[in-house]
Amino acid sequence: MKRRFPSLLLGLLLLPASPVHSEPDRIDQATTKGTTYLISKQDKRGAIRETDAHETAITALSALAIAATGNLPSDHTPGGEAVQNALTFLLAPERQDREGYFGAKDGSRMYGHGITTLFLAEMLGMGRDADQDATLRRACQNAVDLILRAQQVKKRPGTEGGWRYTPQATDSDLSVTIWQLMALRSAKNAGLVVPKDAIDAAIGYIKRSFKDTGRLNTPVGFSYEISQSPVWSTAAEGLLALQVCGEYGCKEVAATSDWLLQNPPKTSTSWFYYGTYYYSQGMYQRGGEHAETGAKRSSEVLLPLQEEDGSWKSTGGSEGNRVYRTAMAVLSLSVKYHYLPIYQR
């Protein structure tokens, strides 16, 4: 059965007629320019990249951003064709090893493996034909199985349920864990075999990283490692991940979202683009005032940073190259559309 973006299809049916001379929406303009930039960086193999580094992971992240603005791989449009070409690149036999691992070939390790698996899971059922659908499902299940095996490796006390940079790692951190958890949740939603216990164990690890000291001017949220203190970006990470797994009513989500409501994204923040992606999507999941404020603050800080060519400029804080920044910015702004199943409430 073909898997579609229900919100996209419904939105197209209900889209009101617009005046011919209406001013284009600034977010629509920005995401269109951003996706056009990403498409321009795609090579003949289907890879989307600025450098050779981590090309599997960056291609998957960029294609996820293009798809998040409503481009289906079956669409005969530049965006749809770019997503399809990215799928072809990622499903090439040399991208994934015999263990199901995507993180070895390009050196992106488990971090990149989680991103790639998430993208493939979101595309399940949308291949160009039955053969590609079968290849996609097989590759995605193998990638999921690798994630599950890595979770079962004996971990340092307190870090059980999570992941770190290699499949053999004996400890965990929040950032790597959340990409694996998002991938597992997406795969489970799409009908792949993902034990509930695996998701529950990851949720447990994330909750153990939560801290609220009650002290004034001290971040409330989740920490990169359980022995550390929260920072803005990791607080936002945990907020999105728990809600994607259905933990909408837990105390950790309530406290973190309230703290983020008073602490919007700032360009001076370390990991600005990374954190803003999680902030935008996580606050949307919370709904109400949090969603409205999150969308407003994200667009206010991101729109002025877009370059004329559609890419996003550096703010100087550990943000990778232009392709990475642009993909993250588009994913942040795409909260307006919520086309991809993983980002829907």
C-alpha cells in the first residue's frame, strides 16, 4: 500500500483561492528558496552535500527537509525528483553495510545512521515502483535492527536504553539517542518491527537526563549526558522526542516547555540551528500558546538570516556547513506545514 502525507493531501483539497496579487507568505518564500538551494547542491548520484564529509547523513537530512515542505518522491517536480534521487543514492548497496549500518561509509557513525533511518522510514511506501518499495523496506528494517542491537549492548549504569557514537558503545548521550528514537518511532508508525520495550527504554533514558533545580536563571530540561546540566539546545531536543513518543502529559514535558516559552532561540546560543529545529517542532507538539510562540519566535530569528541564494548564514556557533544549516532551518520553518507523519501532532 502506498503511504501518503495525509495532511498534504487534505491541505491541497481545502486550500482557499488566493487573490492574484496577494503578497507571498514570507515563510513560504523562505522555504521555497531554501529547498531550491538544497536541490542545487545535489550531484548526479543523488547526494546533496557541500563537502565530501558525512554525505550519507547530510543527503538524508536535506531530503527530509525538502520532503517536509510537501515534496513527495513520486511528484514530477524539482522537489519530488530531488527526494527520489536522494532515495536512489541512499539505497545504493555501498551506503549500508552487511550489518545494516549507514554510519560507516561516510563516517557519520550512529548520529548519521539515525538521521538516515528516520528519512527512509518517513518515505516507506512511497518508492517509484514496487521494487524500490521492497528495497526501501528491507534497508530500513535492517537499519532498525542495527539500532535495536546497539541499544542492547551492556551500558554504564544510568545510561541504559540509549545510544552513542558507535553500535558497540557502552554509554549513551542525548543527541545520538534522540535520532535513534525518532527513527524507531517513525519505523513503528510505518509498520516495521520495533518492540515497544525498546522505545520505552529510550524514553526512560531521556527522562533520567531531566533536571529542574528550581534555581532562578537555571535551565530546565534535558542534559547531553546524565551527569551534566541542561542547556537550551538539549532541553529542546528532549521536548520533541518525548512528545513524538506520546509522552505529552509527563512532568518533564510540561516543565521544559514552560521554560522554553520564556527562553526563545537566540543566535548567540551554541548549536543554534540544531536547537531551533528541536525548539520549533517540540513547541508545536505542545500546542496552544507554546505552539504559537514557538512558530513566531523561530521565524523571527531565522528569516533575517537567509542569504540571497536561499542558504542560511553562520552565526558562529558549531553549525556545520551551509547545506546543514539550510536543511535545519527549513525543517524548523516547515512546522507550518506538518506534512511528514513524524512531525504531526
